[in-house]
Amino acid sequence: MCSNHEPPKILVDWKKVFVSRQEFLKLVAFVCSAVIALIVAIPSVCFMMYFLFVPQNPTWVALGSLDDFKEGETVPVAFKSPYALPWDRISSKRTAWVRRLSAESFIAFAINCTHLGCPVRWEQGADLFLCPCHGGVFYADGDVAGGPPPRPLHRYAVRVNKGQVEIAFRPVLTEA
Amino acid sequence: MKIIDTVVQWLDERTGLREPIVQIMAHPVPPGSKWAYVFGTATLTCFIVQIVTGIALSNFFVPSAGDAFESLRFITERAPFGKLIRGMHYFGASAMILFVGVHALRTFLWGSFKFPREMNWLSGVFLLFLTVAMGFTGQILRWDQNAVWTVSVGAEQALRAPFIGKFAAELLLTGGDLGSTTFGHFFSAHVFLLPGVLIAIIVFHVWLVLFHGISEPPVPGETIDPKTYKQKYEEMLKRIGKPFWPDAAWRDVVFSTGLVIAILLCAIFFGAPELQNPPDPSIVQASPKPDWYLIWYFALLALLPHESEDWVIIGFPALVFLLFLSVPFWNNRGERSYKRRPWSVGIVLFILAFVGSLWLKGVHGVWTPKFTAIPLTPQVVGASSGPIYEGAKVFNSKGCLYCHTYAGRGGQRGPDLTFVSSRLTHDQLVVRILNGGYNMPSYAANISPKDLQALTTFLESKRGETAPLEIQPSEAGGR
């Protein structure tokens, strides 16, 4: 299927590029091709990775009024991601584990296991977070109790603002 | 048929395609290339099934994080033929992954990757990994609860890569938060980008097969010498070569026909994979699991020593990819027959045993807490009041049963505790409960002295009843 005669040279002969009209035209054609590729590729790639150009700072999200939380209880609280797009709908819902320590003191955990990100569950009687994927276990304060997780559960900053409990939500992954 | 001849003649004068098509179809191939050589075309057939059923699915599938799940439910439950097409797309994907793997093992065992076909192997390795990437992205387009958590798990794994981890994770999620932009990337990759790259490499791969000809069935003692191989191959073809069409092609076509019928039957009788819960990431009652072909890797991550994970999570796939790529550079000459290459047989057996045993472990998932464990009842405990029964209640409420088996009930992450008192003394038992262990949490801050007392009383209640030291869990009664 292949022929045996010497193929014509495709690449530019740099020694003759400003001497031979043919070599110069090769260079022009190569440069123009590269320009076409860059003009199309750069904006497209930037668009696909627009998130690199948008600062994603933590946003305060209200989880409910102060009275909704009992001291010493760890509860799941669902909220809507502040980063959601209108057509995200059901996929824009998020949950945090919230524990009220005292009157004004809260801790809030991301639900993601620090091993591989599966959602941990709070087990009331055992006072432990258990992960369904690989059996990671965390204590009530988020520290690793057993299994493969390398780090404690991620904590969100919590504040009480006008009687509302708020957490500084940011996509879990960007902080780790 | 005169009319057909006329049409062919007319087209050939204007396209010049008759000659190359006839040449390709009738090119001579080595004889004796029997059923072992059908897996490449089988993989290609699966890919064609995927393209056709994929185009069909794209007509009704809505690529948005808010609507994808509902549109899939419509396809599965209401659209005529929808369930069938989804099933064919699923089993086509499964078959493609299966046969791309079998094809790779065959070319490895037969030494077909050796000179001059190194590039056949290298392009094939890219096709193998791209096929797995298609499976992974496709599983995510299912966009049910499992898919949502699969993306999270994938991103967490990427996050562990040194230096580029954060960027890779953000790229996977498109910005770090799960949503339509995440979904859009996977849709674009699964439907446009990856198939485009696949098609380009498949064309290249098939070109190489035609350019070098298929490797002749290996004969022990017939070695490859790059200086003389091509000449010997050409002479062998002239002497005993058979036309590809139909002498060799009929096996490819017959095997692929059986394969497509099998895909159809599976789609009819097993149907599309069940859509799990809706893609609501706020529901924590989720137990994400990958599709069958990645279960073994899932198991590997669970069973590793914990300290080695950061290296393995990223290093293992990268290492496997590099090892695959390096195959023709270890040895591209000499013996081709596996009968004279014991190492190659050993490697294949090792891979099969490694993946197979992990796969079995993964299917059973013994490391996962058994959230569905039925609490111990008075019959199982052997008491309905008193300290033993109180201890059993503590055993239930502290979540012990999620990881430990007692009298045949509960999880299997930790050891069976039915006759634990024949292994541990009272003090050892107390120390273990309070301090925890490798995978076990410490209960020091979680258990009152009274509960601890009750718990140990309960755990020691079966001491020596019928319990020799070597009692097996399955014989522990109460099942």
C-alpha cells in the first residue's frame, strides 16, 4: 500500500527559508495554520474552563432560625447551593451536618467523607458519623475515629445573624 | 445484475474507490487465524451499537442537571422502545469493555504487539483507556443519586494527585460545585469529545492493521528478527495467504452477529439498569457504587493500608497506563508464542486473579457498614431482661452491629463477636472498646461506665457454651 519513491519534504528547510520562495511559503502556511488553531482553541478552552476566571468565595447561607436547633444534637440541614444555576433544580440541594454546642456556639460539617467524598451519616446512639463507601468513621467533633479517611470532616464557618444560623458555604473540594 | 454494475461503474469513474475497497477486502491474510482473532472486530461492533443507540437516546435525553433524570425516566418508563434502547446501550457498553479487555489480553498472549506492530499496541492501549472513560462518563450521564456521588468520588480521587490535584478536581466538577456545568462537561465529553477521539484512533488502529497485516498465529520456535520479519511475512502471504474476505472475515461477522443478538436479548430480558434515587445531593442515605467493571478498583481502595492511599489512588491508574504503554519496549522481538513466554502467561494469570478476587470482594462489599442490620432480638440474645439484655441493647444502639456480626447478624467489617470472650479477656475487651483499633472508633467518650459494664456482660455471655477457640462464623448458630 505504500510507495517507495522519495517523498517530497513537507517541513520547512530553515536554512533556505529566506532564500527559497517555496520554503518561505511553507513557513507562511504553517504559521497561518497555527493562527487558525489558536484563534479557535483559546477562546473555546477558556470558555469551557470559565471557572478558573470566576472567584468562588465562601457565601453565607441561612440554615434556619436559632430555635430550630437543640443543644447537643447533630442534625442534617438541607439548603440550596448559592452557586446553583436556575436549571439545576433538584441537583442544587445540599446538606450540612449541624451541631449546636451551646446557646451561641455551633459546628457545621460538610457531609463528604474525607476519604473519597461519599456522604457520611450521623448515627444517633453511637454518636458517630459512618461512611457507607469504605467504612470511614468520624467522632461527633469530626475527628477520624476509624477506617481509611486521612483528615477530619471539613468544617464550615458558622455565625448567628439576626436569629438565623448561617454557614459560610463553599464547594467542599476547593478548600481541601 | 446489470443495473448494479452500471451504478458501480458510474461511481468508480467519479470516486476511484473501487480499487482501494477491493484491495482492502481481498488483502491476503495468514491462514489459521481462527476464533482468537475475532475480538477486535467484536469491540468495533459494540462501538457501532453504542453510536447508533447513543444517537437514538440523544433524541429524548435532556442534558441538564435539573431535567436529565426525569427525561431518563420518561425514556425508560414511557417512551416506546425506550427501555430497550437504554438496555442495549448499557449492555453494548458492558460488552465493549469486556471485549476490549479480551482483545488486549489476546494480543499480549499471542505476542502480536512485537515488531513491527508496536504502534498497533500503543494505539490500542489508548483505545482501552478511552473505552473505560466512556463507561465512566456514561454512568454519570445517568444522573441519578449514584451518578452524583460518583462524580464527587471521582473528584476526590483527582484531588489527591500531586500538584495538579485541585485543578483536576475542579476540571472534573467544573468549578468545584456540583451542578449543570458539571453535567454539561460530562455530556460534552461522552457525546462529542471522547467519541471523536475514539473514532480518530480507531481509524488509525485499523489502518495499522491493514498496513502491517494481522500477525500470523504464533508458532513456538519461530522468532521475530526485525531485520527479516517483514520480508518473511510478505513471502509467507504470497505462498499461503488467503483473502481476508471471506476466508477470515466470516468468523468476525458470525461472532459479532452472535454478540449483537446477545446484547439485544440481555436488553430485552434484563432491561436497562435501574434508575436509582433522584440526583438530590442533600440526601445522605446514599451508598454509591461504580458499575461492574470498576468494582474491583473500588474494592482495592477499601482494602489498602491507609497510609499508602494517597500514592495508590493516583499512582495506580497512572502506573497501569504506563505499564501497558511500556509492553512493546520490554521486548519486541524473539518468541511470540505464549508457550515459550511463561512470564506473559504468569502476568495474565496474575491480572485475572488480582482483578477477579478484588471484584468478588467488591461485589460483597464486606467493608461497608451494614446499615440494614436487624437489631438483635431477645431470642438471639437468649435473654429478655437483666444485664445481658441491657448489654445487647447497648450493642444495638451504639452501632456495633453495623460492622460486627453477632450470632449470624450484622456487618462483616470487623470480627465476629459471638464468641469474642473465648479470644479476649475481660480487660482486653474493655481496652478494645474504649481505645478502638485500626478500623474501629474509640468509644471512650461515647459510652457510660454502666453501658460498658452491660456491654461486656453481654459479650461474655456466650463464653464457653459451645465455643471452642476455632469456631467459624458460619457455624455460630442463629442464622
